[in-house]
Amino acid sequence: MEDLNAILSPGMRVRHPGQPDWGTGQVQSNVSARVTVNFRDVGKVVIDSTRVGLIPLFDE
């Protein structure tokens, strides 16, 4: 079980690779391979880091 989002920390901006219509999200927490992200267009979503690798955004 590999945590694909281990580098993410609260406040970082991300995108979900399989849901581009969700827009940009902000990481709220990253605990035990569960990342809570507040997406601009859909609200808070909990992501399983063993299944989905979020895309960090460094230029937004």
C-alpha cells in the first residue's frame, strides 16, 4: 500500500486527475492515506491516497 499523496500538506492546491470538472482544491488534512480536499466546485471530498494520486499545483 503506497501513499500516492504523501508530500501533500494542508493549504496546498491540487487537482483530481479523474475529475477535472471539480476544479482546483485545497488540502485540508492528510492523515493515514486519507486526504481531505475542499474543491471549489464540489465541496469537501475525502480521497484514498492508495487509489488516487492528486496533482499538486505550484503555480496557482
